Amino acid sequence: GAVVSQHPSWVICKSGTSVKIECRSLDFQATTMFWYRQFPKQSLMLMATSNEGSKATYEQGVEKDKFLINHASLTLSTLTVTSAHPEDSSFYICSARDNYNYGYTFGSGTRLTVV
Amino acid sequence: DQQVKQNSPSLSVQEGRISILNCDYTNSMFDYFLWYKKYPAEGPTFLISISSIKDKNEDGRFTVFLNKSAKHLSLHIVPSQPGDSAVYFCAASTQGGSEKLVFGKGTKLTVNP
């Protein structure tokens, strides 16, 4: 079945540094990938839609300069949290949509802790 | 305004019995619905989906029912097993599922042995 690899699975970083999270579709092509953030006891909130070869579409309230998204190929999207702060600590999940059947496959998530 | 609502944050069921998880939506443009299961510190796993042209879809122990007039769907798990204990998210999409997913807040299911 379709597999999405998300790396790293967890990361601890210092305030003010940047962290890059990768999302790869391993056996299918995905023109569109999605980045979600999950808060404790809350739903998955869509942060942005990543489109291969073009700029990402950010949801209202998401700082595009802080959460940089790059989708350079049909199998890879990256999310970079710039100048991280403790309030950015969260669980980030990516999802890739299969170009062929439009099925969604989620990555395993990345736990970010900013200290 | 939350377009997909799961009003029960938690549900506790005995092993072997039926688990019923409910989901309501407000956007009449939604025409594709999905259920995801999520364990702590993992990404959601797709369980089952249903198109608005159907009112029922079954896959093993999992059945999803859709009531379009009431804008309500439910996930039935029979029989429930302790390994089913997880958070279940309802999600909806438009244009046959080709657009972004809108998630509910999730329901934590606990199946007691």
C-alpha cells in the first residue's frame, strides 16, 4: 500500500533555531501534500497545502515566513520551522495525496519540542 | 465555525460489544467522508470511507453509516477489541474527496477487556 515517510519522528531544538521536517511519498507521486499541526486534545489543524513546483497555500492565521514549505519534487515536501519558540512545540503531521487515485496517506508525524 | 463535529470526546466500551462513534457536519458541499484511527505519537491511519452516493459502507468489523438529510455519520465497530482503543477522527471533503480534508476533534475510544 501507499507509504509516506516522515522524518524525523521527534526532534528537540533550542529557541531561535530552525528545524526541517521531511515528508516523502515512497511508492506514489503526490503533486499535493498537506501539513497539519495537532494540539493536545484538539483536532488536526491544516496549516498549509503544498503544491509541487509552486508556492504553498497557507491557512488563515499560519505565518508563512515562520513555517516555510518547499515541494520541489513529486515525492518530497519539507516544512521548516524557522526561529522556533517553545509555543511551536507540537506534533506535526504530513499527508500526501496520490495523483492516481486521490487517496490520502499520512506520515507518522514529528514531535517537535523547543526548549 | 467547526464544520465537522465529534461531540463525544471519549467513549468506553466492553470488549466484544459494539462501539458507535458519531460525527456531524454542517457543510452541505461535503460529499466524501473518512474515518481515521490514531494511536498516541503516530500519524492517523485510514480506516474506512464513504461517498455521499451511498448510505452504508462495510469493511470487516467496521461499518460507516451516512445520513445525508441529518448531516450525520457514524462508525460502528463490532465486535470491539482492546486493540481498537485509540482516537478516532472523522473527516470530510468536497468534490468526491479530491479536496482538503476537514477533521473533527476526535473521539477517544477505550475498549475494556
